[in-house]
Amino acid sequence: MLKNIKTLLNKLQDGLYERDIEIKLTLLGALCGENVLLYGPAGVAKSLIARRIANIFEDGKYFEYLMQKFSTPEDIFGPISLSELKKDNYVRNIQGYLPTADIAFIDEIFKASPAILNTLLHIINEKIYKNGNKIIKVPLKTLISASNEIPDHNELEALYDRFLIRIIVNPIQDNKNFEAILENGSANEKVEIENKISTKELENFQNEIKKINIPKEIFNVIHLIREKIKNHNKQTQKKIYISDRRWQKAAYLLKASAYFNERDEINLIDTFLLTYCLWNREDEFKTIQEIVKESIEEVSINKNEFQQLLAQREELEKKLDYLLFIKEAVFEEVIEKNGKYYFKIEPDFSYSSQYKDIDEKEFSIVYIPLEIMFFLKF
């Protein structure tokens, strides 16, 4: 399977420059049934990526639309059937429109009107479309969307949250690659895919993905990321909020990465994908990127170093037990000092006759290095 995925990626990346990450993440989203947002200016191959991804599925129906301020539900969901309307049935002719698509690409999606938005959310959330009196199960595997703006309206937050994978797409940076696109022109929208993926294969993939194991070290990374985000939020007015639903879907994405790399459990490399799942505003991306990177680095140590940390931890605990009584929840607050993270401990000397003569103000706070205390916490 890994060989087939690599072959597929090579085909999808053919003729494109500096779009490897975008292709890989969009493909992964499509294979595990998650929606993808490509965020960036016009003319950076967002629509081309979507069209190529649509081509990997066997007999997949593709729908594409450029959303505008004056777009109507007819443009997305199909026109009203005049013959049915004469019978007092409000039914749309949906063939060839979003309700019958396997893969859909909507450009400038956040320009959707409230009339379109509500129906679109039903399709994304529940994979159903109500056409007159009939409830239709839609075949939509993934919705790929593009935008050059991040929504700041409350009514669009629910739609924005449904895009698990969010990728910032920039113009070509490398001069040689820029010269290549000037010389070679636009890449082909479609590429020849020999072994296309059937709906049955896709369903099997998604069932197998659920069986992938999440080892303890991955939970440690996730806990550490959450802790760092919590600390960041304490220090700034711009809070980073990540719902439990988004964490759950992100974990499934990590499982998918492991599965398609022919592993039976997630490893630390997979967790870099969280960088593309946890940001909401553009100015949060660098913060999330750094938090994820730091968290992985803090957990990714070899066994010898780990054993040394365990020994330090045990020795430290002995000293703590001997020297002082610690108040409850002492390991919950993490602070940063001089670029390093520490647990802030408030010892309680009031019960220690051994230290009754010690100035409590001088010894009121103890800082324990995070790398020592963290690994046995979970």
C-alpha cells in the first residue's frame, strides 16, 4: 500500500513546484474523509490541487464552484424542478451539483450567504441533503475549499470549524522554481492515475484507520501541547481555542498517517500534522508550529536519556518527600523561565516542624524542570 501511495503522490505532484505539503495533506484528508481548507492568494494552484485529488477516485463525480456574494442555492444545490413545482413539490434537480458529488471544490467558500450556509453545514456534518420530502444520503468524500481570507463573522465559525486541515498556500519562493513555471507554463489539471481508489476501498481504509494504536508517548505530546497552549492563553488576550471535537478528528488524522505508512501505531513524526489542525487565525500558525515542534522535541529522547530522567525523577521525589510537604495540584502550573519550562511548586512548611525556623517567604516557591517531572506524570 505504501508503494501505491508514493506512486500516487508522484503523479499528483508532477509539474508542480513547492506544493508537496499541500498535495500530501489534501490527499490524506480525502482518504480519511476530512475537509481541507487551502488558504492563500489567487493564482497559487489551489483549484489545480483539488482537481487532481478528485481524479484519484474511481468514477468519482466532481463539483466545483466559485462562491460570490450574490451566489444562490440554485448554483450549489441545483435548480428547482418546474415539473415537480406544478405538483406543489419543492424539489431540486440535484444531478451534477453538490448533493451528488463525491469530491467538491468551493472557491471563496466564506462568501456563502446564510441561505447556502445552513444547507451546506447539513451536508458536511451529517452527509445528508433534504430534497423536498426526501432525505438523500450524499456521497461526498471530502470538501476541499479555498479562501484568501479567514472568517471573522460568528455565523461562519461553524463552517470554518468543519475544515480539520488548514494549509497556508504561499506563492513560489525559490527563484529556480519560479523560473521553471515561467518557462514551462501551467501544469496539467489532470494526471493519469492507473490504480484509482474505489468507494469500497476507501471505506475499508477508514475502518482500518480506527484500529491504529495511540502509544503513551503520543498522548504525552498531546498533553504537553495542550499545556503550552493553556500557558500561551494566560499570557495573551488572543486565545487559541481548540474544541474536543477537533482534537478527536486530529487524532484520527494521525492514525491515518500511520496507517498509510504501514504502521500499526502513531509515531512522533505523525504528530507534526497537528501544526495544520490547531490554528484558527493566520497569526496563530507560527505559535502552533513552535508549540508542536517544542513538544515533540521534549518527548523525543532516546532510552538512555529517558532512564537518566527517571533516575533524576526518583531522586528528586525522595528529596521532595524528605524536605517538604507539597500542596495539592502542584504539577498543574507550568511557567517559562529563561527559555525553559518548569513546574511551579508551592511547598507548605506549616506542617513541617523540621523546618519551623526557615523563612517561609524565602522558600515559598520551588521550580522543577519540566523535562524531569513530565514523563512519569501520565
